[in-house]
Amino acid sequence: MSPARPEQRKNTAKIVVSTHDGVDGFTSAYEQFAPRPRLHESAAWLRYCDRRSRGRMLYVVARDDAGVLLGVTALRRTAQESLAEANYDVSTLIRPPAVPKACFYPQLFSAVSGTHCLLRTADHLSETAARQVRAAIVGTARNLAAEDNAVLTFAYLTDARLAGELTEKLDFDEHGVVGANTVLEAEWVDFDGYVAFLPRGRRSHIRKERREYLASGLRTSVHETTRALDEQTALLEMGLARKYNAPNSVDAVLADYADLASTVDEHVLVFLAKAGDRPVGLCVCLRDGETLHIRNLGFDYPLTRGTHAYFNLMFYDPLIWGARHGIRRYCFGTGAYLGKSRRGCLLEPLYAGVRWPASLGAACAGALVGRDRDVCVDLGLNQRRGST
């Protein structure tokens, strides 16, 4: 008798868990498991994460006794501070007080690039079976962390119930809000419609920013794929990094372009501002069907001063292009919350759960709860539309 098809398996009696150092170790099974995933959960994007992390991704995969994939999570391994990335580092995310940064390594951090947590179970499972699969996956992650006395974090969850499940059922120490996605749902068909959508007090300001950008002589061009990305655009990204004292290098940016080109090139959309023939501003986006993710920015600040290039390249030009090309949802990522909310973005909370090793348990107890409290106050997460 042939094995039951996945949609017939509502529960599973046996769960077999394995680990893989890259998505290529289980690509075929994963593509059957997630045949139409969002970009940040696609095999192509996971392959980008594998390349970008230079071998530090680890996948925990659950299957049933017939080998059918039931669930998966992606972990980012950071052995020491010198390898840490700001968005995927518990010491930066939660900021426990009075603990030296070096004490937070090694760590396992469950999130893929794009500040997204991949903790997924098969769609056909009942909720009870899905909880069993998550318990097996997270339990394996706990054991891996315990072997190295490492911090274990699941971050950027969009479902508060899953964050609560980590502490209530899966032996995590605490959970809470650590930030928010800034999202704009298109309710218009052109730029004038977008402006009319905003609170009355913001409209004249937005029109002024657009008018002065166009009057500055800068012009925006739009390019599909990574072909427009080169050393000149990498230097623009370095301008932004220097402004915010963020570690980066031209070589690292060029390596990122190469990683994008080899994995998700067809999803890349580049907005480039030029003064004559000289690039002075950059916005790299990723298109995922009717969703546009705004990703990387870069500017020549002396040459764009007073032009409002930042919000034109990050907001207005993508909105104008998107209205003409079927985009219904714009995702602007985390950070710069006030400026984004004033331009119409909603704030969608992101949650995390953390399990401290014994060496940090006493010093860090309550740190995530405290972070949750501060973030909720700072973001005003009960606010449903941009302020006036």
C-alpha cells in the first residue's frame, strides 16, 4: 500500500528530527512542504541566507516515520562577538543591563535575513500535532544550545501565541515585543491617492518633499535584477553606514550583491537617484508577488542634502512604481518608526522568546520583559495610523 498523502496525515505518532548545515540538504522535501512560500521562506531565500552567513546557518527539520517533512526552523550560529550581526544578536536586540557583551556568545538565534523567524509546520497538521512538531524542533534547538552553554533566541515572530508557547510549553525563560514591522497597505491607485489617504496635517508636507526632490534636478531610475548594483552603489551604502556608525565595507556590500544575484536575482528591484550620470542615492527592494520589501539604502549625503532624497527613494518612488505594477503591500522593515508612521505605516509587533544559559540566568532575568515594556511605550503599538 502506498503511503498516505501529506494532506491525509492529520496527526503523527512518531517525529524524527535531523539537522542540516544548509537548505540544499533537504531542498526537494522543503519545496514539497512549502510549494508556494513567501519570499522569506522560499528555498531560494534560505540559500541566500546560507551564502550570506558563510556557513553559520543550521536547520532543524522534523519528519514523520515515512520521511514526510512536518516542520522546520532556521538557526543562526554565532560563536563570538566578532561574527555578530546587529539584527541577529540577542545582546543588541534585548540589551540586558550591566552584562559584558562578550558573555552572550556563543548563541543560537532563530531568524533568517529580512528579520523573519522561520518556525513553520505543515499546513495539513492539526493544531495539536503542530504543537508536537514545534516541541520536537524547539526541544532539539534547546539541546543544541545547552551543549555549548549558548543563549537561544527565537526572534521576529509575528504571532504572539507562538511567542507565548515558547515560555508556557517549551521551557523558555521569557518572551515579549522586540520591535515592529512597518507596513503600508495600498488603498490607492496613484501618488495623489496615497497623499489623500494620509491624515490632513501630513499632506502638504509630503507634497513639499516630493516637489523639492523633483526641483533639485535629481532623477530616479528603476532597474530590475542586480545589474545596476556595483562599486558606486556600494559606496552609497557605505555613506549610510558611516552616518550611523554601522560596521560595513565595500567588499562586504559587493559580496551581498553577488549573493543576491546568485539566489534571488529575479526578485531584486533597484531605485537609483542620479545627479546627471552620477549615482547619489540608492534603494534596493525585493518584490514578492504583490508585496514590495524595502531593503537597503545608501546616499551621498553632501550631494543630496536638502533634496529629501531619503523619503523619496525609500517611500514615494516605490509607491509610484508599485501603483503601476500591482503592488498592494509595502514592507519598510524595522526602525525609523516615527518617520514611517507619519507617512501612513502601520506597526505590526514582532515578538521574541529567549532561553538563558545558567551562566546568564540570574543577571539577565527579566531583561526581555523590560525590553517589551520599553518597546511598547516607544512605538505606541496601539496606534493604527500615522500621527498628525
